[in-house]
Amino acid sequence: MVLAPETSFETALDLAERLRLRIENYDFRIGQKVTISLGVASLISSDDELSFIKRADLGLYKAKK
């Protein structure tokens, strides 16, 4: 989990995409490509820890599709 305080949702999406691309393009020297999926969520005033993580998790499942 990456927490990025004072970061807009759009900037967090950009960060996630840059991380995804870095992993995809890195040579892990295992003979195959490695990819990742990431979910992004922005904290809202009604969130508690669980609801925030749940929304990020839902984003992750959406990204995997």
C-alpha cells in the first residue's frame, strides 16, 4: 500500500501508472515479463480505515479486469 498525503486523485492515478510501467519494463532476469495491477482511492470525510481500504481494493479488482 502506498499512501500519498496531499495528493489529488488524478496525481495518484498518474503515480500508479508510472509504478505499473516501471515494473512492466524492469528486467527481473526471470525469463518472463512481470506486471502488476493497482487500485487507487482518495480519502473522503466519511471514510474509516476499512472503507478506505475497501474502495482501494475494489479499484484493484477493476484494474485486473
